[in-house]
Amino acid sequence: MGIRGEIFSTRSSAKSEKRTYFFNVKENRAGDIFLNVVESKKHGEADFERHQIVVFQEDMEEFLQAMDKAVAAMKPAAAAAKRAPWRTGPIFRVPGTGGSSSGESGRDPASE
């Protein structure tokens, strides 16, 4: 067993390069095994903000089911944002045309 009861540890860096996620499987003194997920977010040059959750082994099945549902709900929203990027950014209008500078009508072509 590793430092502070660590059984396994890995990390993932976000594309923004400001966040890192740590996934640590640990065992406490009572012998309970748990997952500790930590988000570390950089502020400035040397400061970090940390948030963490703990999921115990006996709760993992239900936790993963809920996580799968949440991820599935995010997929259609991400796909819609890729199809309709004008919905996420500012709309620029060309004076006198009543339309946007890119010629978009503001309608979602996927719904037609």
C-alpha cells in the first residue's frame, strides 16, 4: 500500500490546461476502500483551488449508473452546440440587412 493508504492513482489534464483531475483509490484505517476524485484548478502563477468527492466501494455501482446517465445527457447537448455554433457565441449583424454577417438565418438546419 502506498502513501496515505493509496492503492492506485492516476491523473487527467483538461484541454484548458488550467484543470487537472486526480483519481485516487485509497483504503482508510478501518479497511474501507474508496475513490477520491480531486479537481485542481490553477489560479495565477502559484495558487491552486481544490475540490474533491469521495465515493465508497459499496456506493460505486449506483454512482457509476448515475454518472453514465449524466454523461449520456451531455452528449446531445454537445452535438447540438457543434451543429449550431452561432447559438454559443455573439451574433454580428450587418447594418441594413437584418441578418447576421455570416448569412445564417438563426434557424437550426437539423430541425428542418
